[in-house]
Amino acid sequence: MEKRFEIIVSESERGKRLEDMLFDRFGALSRMYIRDVVKAENCDVNGRFENVGYRLRERDFVEIYLDLTRETA
């Protein structure tokens, strides 16, 4: 079951790639799954689709839908 998460990017996360920040926050999920979610446009930054390499800015608003019960490799 997917759950919606809202994240405000902190000063310490500024400059990180989107996928790296998400992996840091949701480390129990595989990096491949996180990439797939972002590529499927189930993740917005400030209301817009951004790719996995997007460099975050402080106070960016990230909204993502994740299945935390998903099995990982």
C-alpha cells in the first residue's frame, strides 16, 4: 500500500541529489525502487516532476508516494 510523504529539504540536505536524499531518509528501500518511483513521476519537487539527479535547494518541498512494505533485494 502506497503512502504519501511530504519532505521539506533541510540546510544539511542542500546540494544533494534527489535520489540520495530519498535513500538517506528511506534506507530500508532499495535505491533501484526509489529511482523507479521518481522516474514514474510519483515524486514532485515544488509541484514539478524532477529527475533523480536534481540538486536540492534548502526548503524545497518534496512529495513522494512510497510502498514501505515492498520487499527489497
